[in-house]
Amino acid sequence: MRILRLEVFEKDNKLVYVREKPVFAKTQKGIKATNTRLVNWAQKNFPEWTEVTVQPIERKSRDLPSR
């Protein structure tokens, strides 16, 4: 599970979304594709955007399910 923080900046607003992706992309190409999809979604839904950033959120080991 990959958790991503998506920040959308508008003129006077900063919107933050936390998205969980069920599949963890392991290759650089897969990570870039996931980030591009999120940026395109934000640009489509917030037409007055000025900046969009995507950051992975690291999970602490205690948050991970035990095996």
C-alpha cells in the first residue's frame, strides 16, 4: 500500500489530499505514471491551480500489519 500526499495550490488556497494506492509501484516508470495520473486529476478538477505537488508518505513500522 502506498500513501501519497497531493497538494494543490490555488491563488489563495492550499488543498491537501491523502490518497492510498493499493498497488505499490516499484519501478521508476510506475512511480512516475502514478504521480502523473494524480497531477492530471488535480489539474482537471481544480482549473485555477498554480502548483501541484505529489509526495510519498512513509509509514512507520508500527503502522504496518504484522505477518
